[in-house]
Amino acid sequence: MAGACPRCGARTAMRLAPGEACPSCASAEAWDRYGKRRLILDHPAIEESERRRGRDSGGAGGPGRRIRGHLPTAVAAALAVAALFPCVRLLSAWPLAPLESLRREWISEAKTACVAGSLALAAALTAMLLLRRGRLFRSLPLVAGNLLAVVTGTGALVVGLVFWIGAGSLQGWQFDRMTPLDIVQTPLARAAMDATAVILAPDEEGDMRGLAIGAGTVIGRGAGRAWVLTNSHVAIPYRPAGAFRDAGSAHPVWVYLSDGRNAEGRVRWAGEPPLDVALVSTEIDGAPAPVPVAPDAGSLEVGAGVFFVPNPFRDGWRLHRGHVLERDPHGTPAGDFSLVFTDLPLQRGDSGSGLFDTTGHLVGINTWQVLRMDGRTAAVPRGISLPSNVLREIMDLIRDDALGDLDSNR
């Protein structure tokens, strides 16, 4: 440690033993004491000084001390390298899989990154402290190595915490699987719940880290296959609004049925813009019974009663009832349709869910939620649904039991 000379009071960067004078005072004293004497080289003293300096600096005179001086830095570097592996895994693309499995793997890798990053950071800081106490602090490679370990450990800790918190909260979703459908409802409401599905879609690169969650409705089944109707922005979320969504080039999705079974799904058909409709198929035997689809929602007038099943991954199984607020004529290149405005409380993840009338027929597809000008939810919920008559092509295939023909038309 640097200290003040007990004789002249000057501070020096050298470590002084108790009572030891600074080099200037010691030199002046030596000149006063030995100025008139002959210079005599004290070889034993010189050799002892060299040995002591070698031990202090970790030189050739002290190989064990050199190893001990480098060991903390080596440990910090090894831990930093180990912390990189879970980070690379977390930041790499994740393939399509059940949400429960993805969440479990994300949390496991995130915990590993946090632990390894914390250990690397602690080891690097400890090594820096030990270097500071010795002359090895002047070694640029050792200092640089420890600083790199500090940066790596901090980065691994941050990445691990971000994924750990994100996976733990599921981005606001309460469940990562279908909950048992054990609530008592009327037969029509129960049929709508049985036909409800949840759809998970990856991002444009097929990476499930940026997954989108939406809903759908089973409208057909047969030959070990279930057909689920949803929005095209749910099944193909990486295409901008209004852009053409090509079902043939769409990434696979993951489909959950109401009974808890889940499997990979394929986008078989997507409506031409601006019709936000898509049809997904999944290979599952004994799918829930499909709901009847109203061929035309033109008779759905203002004040008519409607209901829908919100995404069960949010709060479990629920059912919301409401009324039609207005019908808004909407001209599109695919035809003229009258959008359905309701007072149903649509939320994030409810896109693609079915809109049902009081007879249990599917009369629309919930697509948007009306927001205030500042982007917040309006005080009175206003959901927008596409009427069922946008499904003319699909309805013809349902009537002819020919949904499977979509595969040959791709």
C-alpha cells in the first residue's frame, strides 16, 4: 500500500514497511553516512534482494507463486466460457414444440445462464482484487482476461434473467396447457367450448421464441384429422396486415384441442386480403365435434344475442355473452361484407375465436378489438368480427365433405 514517509512526509507509490523511509530520504541518509567511504558491493544482500523481488513479482524464482497468481484468472475464464453455452442456446432458434415443454427448457437454460454468469462475474472480480494486491496487476493479458470475464458473466446473467422472467410469466399468459373442461354450461355453450382450439405460431424464421398465441374453432373432422378455422394473422403472424398470406409457404403451427391433446398443424388455406381468415389442419384422431357454421350472417341484426369462448390459456375456461352493436358494410376485392361490432370483451389472444348466435351456430370470426385513440382499451368493449359469409369457399367444401381437397389445391 502507498504511504507517507515518516521523515519527510512525502507520499510515495511504493509500499513502505513501518518506520521505513522513502527512497529519497534513504538515499540522502546513505550519502551522509557513506559519502566519504569506498563503495563496497554486498553480494549476499544483492542476491537476497533479487530473490525477494522474484518472489514478489511471481518471477522465475517462484514458479508456485506464479501459478497461484494466474489461477484465479484461469478459473474466471473457464466459468465465462461455460456461461456462453446456455446463452447461445437461449439466443438460438427454438423449434416448434408444446408450450409446456418450451417453457420448461427455457427456464432450465435461463437458470444455468444465471448461475454460470454469476459465478464467472464473482470469480473475475475476485481475480481482479487479487491482482491489485500484487504486482501482477501490471500484466495486461491478465487484466484484459478478467475484464472479458466480467463482461461475459454480466451478459450471461442479463440474458438468463430476461428469459427466466419471460418464461415464468409466459408474457402474461396464466397457463401453458389446456385446463380440464369441467364447468357446467348449456349444451350449446358446451359444444362451442368443445370445439375451441388454441394455436401457437412461430415468427418469420420459424423460431418459437417469438411465438404468437391465438384461438380457433373446429369446423370439420375426419380421417384422423381436425380442421380449425382461425384468423390468418394468428396462423401466419409474421406477414404484415393487408399483405397476401401464402398458405403454401407458411410455417407449421402447434394446435391444442379442448381435451388437452396437441400436435403440429399445417396452414391449408388463407383468404385473400383483406379477409383475415385461415384454415389449419392437424393430425389427431377423434377430434371434438365440429360446430355448425351459419352460411350467412346477414340475419344477425343489431341487438341480437351472441357469445364467444375467450382463449382458455389466459384465465381458463370462460364464456362471455353480449349483443350486436352495429353492422358496418365493408367492401373488399373478395366481395362486400358487413362487419359485426359487438360489446364482447375481446383481448389479446382471442383473435380467431368463434362468434356464436343463440342457436349455437358459428356466425363470425373474432378479429379485432376497438381501441381508443391513445391505444388503450375503450371503456365499453367493442369487438369486431368477420361474418360467416366470408367463408363461401370453405362452406362449399364443408357441404361436400371435401376439406381434404385443399391439400391437392396447394
